[in-house]
Amino acid sequence: MIPFRALMQPHRIVMLALLLGAVVWCAVALRWDWIPEYAPLAMEGLWRTIWILVVTCVLGFLLAIPLGLAQAVGPWYLSAPARVFCTVIRGTPLLLQIWLLYYGLGSLFPQIPWIRGSELWPYLRQAWPYAVLALTLSYAGYEGEVMRGAFSSVNKGQLEAANAFGMPRFTMFRRIWLPQAIRNVLPTLGGETILQLKATPLVATITVVELYAVSSRVRSDTFIVYEPLILLAVFYMIIAGIIALMFRRFENRVPG
Amino acid sequence: MEFFFETLGLTESAKLLSLSPPGWGGNLLRGLANSLQIAFGAFGFGLLIGLFGAYGKLYGGVVLRDLLAVYTTVIRAVPELVLILILYYVGTDLINQLSQAMGYGRVEISGVVAGIWVLGVVQGAYATEVLRGAIQAIPPGQIEAARAYGMPPLMLMRRVTIPAMMSFATPGLANLWLIATKDTALLAIVGFSELTLETRQAAASTRAYFTFFLAAGALYLIVTLCSGVVFARIEKWARRGQPSLKGAGR
């Protein structure tokens, strides 16, 4: 964070005053009377954005660990598919992937009788499973590449030492290899998580009502263009700031 | 060829993807051309903003530096989709007000120009950071030496700074170019008919979703892989004369 002293330079005081003026002007001159009506919906959307973000990041990261491991040390029949997966995910737009899964699978599933009859069908008819799946795969693809570098950059001597102690392979992975790999990429992970936050509005295009979809609804209902978008941008900046702060605290807690 | 498609059961898909009118291949390729056009324009516009931004951040006054910090922070924290909508509305509004003030009527803004403007402003923030890092990685003695000879700033930029920073900037710029090609897909949401939107229209009217989305994915992937090759060559060219880093640091 910027220390208080650094903010007290004359030009920064003037700029802060201008910013304050702009905020006051926005509050007075623009229309905000729609807020009470849409506040409950917006809260719901905010909550949905946050849980989609958390769920897809956690699942994607769990998927990224085997992907990274396969690429770093796996035999060719594991590393080649993992590399192809990462290349395809990173080489095509997320919007296309979301639409492929939602429209493609969504039109395929109703034709298969045992899926229609299964317990999962009520969920598969909704949009959010496809959104979560697409975002998870995307995060896994980007993170798999990051973890590949992380796994291969861990010091070999550490692994050899664990081997010499007769540590079982899985224990070695859990206690030594994985923690060091994660520590090395924490800053990158923070950035990638913010990128994931910025990818969440795309799921609004497949009718998942999250924060961005709420602002679109306000726009189409009331024909107010700028106010919902400005508020939306502020919300995203706040969430991104919180993510950055959280990752900084993590990094500080981990011994370098 | 016919036999090949038939054995794979792809006759139907091949017919749908054929270039002449009953097939939609022509539409997809037109969409791809639009996407690439916008990606090129936005990348170039972004580079221009980035170059000025990096110079401003490194050598500008305190006010300029703070303003640029605000610009890069805000752009990198807000989703591209939201920025695209804001910039799209702001841009069209401003131009319309300007033209009305000058006595012309409302102006129709072409999708390509709007797309380039919107994505260029977004790219500019990232390019600023990439180029600033690259300029900072140049050994300062080189720039100081040029200054000591009394080289004017523009010539210094052309002869020393840009060639010396190329090798540091190329990996970051390659990444940016890939982001630019993929971000053009977002323009589908403001209704610009680039590859993704064309694909969706084709898919929706033929109900062959997998065929078209997979075909579009393949097109994007081809662009990505080809640009990877091109940028590898550019990087090799930018590094000419530098010692190879292979095997270093072991």
C-alpha cells in the first residue's frame, strides 16, 4: 500500500481533490435512483461472482497440479496430452470455449436418454454447471503451464535428500516438492486469479446471473448506460484489490 | 477426399463448412479476417500508447507518472468486457456529440474502428508495462553514452532505445498479441461480426454446434501457433549478436 506520507505531496493532494470532486459530481449529477430496486439482485450477483471465482480457482488449481507434474516429469504418453490440453485452452478464446460447452453439450445431452433420466439432469439443464466447467478448465490450462515451470524449478538436491532419507514418493511430493513449487509461483498465482476474476463476466452470456448480468439488466430495463457500468467497474476493482491484498499476506507469511 | 470424409462420418460437417453458400465456411473466414484486422489494429494502437506510456512513466513529470499509474492500474483491474462496453459507449457518444456540435448529424461508427479503439486502449495499458520493463532492462550506460554524444531524444529512441529493448520486449509483446487475438472474441458481445459471432450465428441456424465451434477453435489455434513461430523468429532476430542464454544459470 502507498504510505500516508507519499500521498501528501502537493500534486497528489490536488489529484485526490479532483478525484473527490469527480465522485461528488457523479453522486449528485448522475442518476442513482435505481439502486434500491436492484440492490438485492446485485448482492445475489456479487455472491454468485465470488463463489464461481472461488470454486473454479480451487478446482482448476487441483487439476493444474497433475497437468504441471505430467508436463514436468511425466512420461511422453502423459506429458503430450497435457501439453496439447494447455495449448488448446491457451490458444482459443474463453468465450468460444464457454459457448462450445454450453451450446454444444447443452444440445447433445437432451438426445441421450440415460442422461435425461439421471439424477443430475435437473442440474444439467441449468447454465451454471457449464460456466463452472468452462472456467475451471480454462484456469487449469493456464495454471498447468505455470505449475510445469514451478515443478521443474524446485531444487533437485532437496528431492535427492528426501530420497536419501527413504521418504515415500507421495510424502516427498506432499512435504517438499509441492510446497516449494507453490511458494515459487505465489505472485503469478495472484495475477492469474485476478485474470480469472476478469473472466467471470463472460458467463453472463450463457444466462448465469452474476454481477455483470445484473448491470446489463439495469441497462436494458431503465436505459441508464453509464451509472451501472461505472459502479460495476468499481466493484471489480475492489474485488481485485482484495485478491491482491490476500495474496500479499500469503507471500509475507511464507518464509522466503 | 470424398472417401476420406465418408469413412470418418464427416460428410455432413464437410458440407456445412464448405466455402460456397450452402456451407458456412466463407462466413467463418470472413469473420476471421475481421478478427485479424482488429487484432492488428489494436496491437499497433496499443504499442503506440505503450511506447508513449512507458516514456511518460520513466521520464515524465510527477503528475504524468501518477496519471499513467492510474491508467494502467484501472485498466488491468477491470474486466475487459466491462471496459469494452464503457469505452464503446463513451467513444460513440463523444463522436456523436462532437459531430452534432459541428453541425453534422449522427454518425454511424464502423465496427472495425470502434473495435480497434476499444481494444487498443486496453492493450495500451499492458504494453506500457511491458515496454517500461524492457527499457529499464537496457544497461543505462548505453543511453547515457548516447546522451553524452548530444544525440537528440528522437534519434536516441530510434537508434538506441528501441533496438536495444527489442530482445527484452519480444516475449511480452508476443503474449500481448495472443491476448489481442483472443480479446477480439469479446467484440461479439457488442454485436461486431468477428469470428466468434459468425460461428455462433452459423451454429444457431444449422444446429450443428460442435462442428462450428470446433472449426472456429481450430482457426484460432492455427493463428496462435503461427504467431508463435513468427514471434520466435522475431525474437531470434532481436537477439542477434547477443550471447546465447542456453545452459546459463545451471
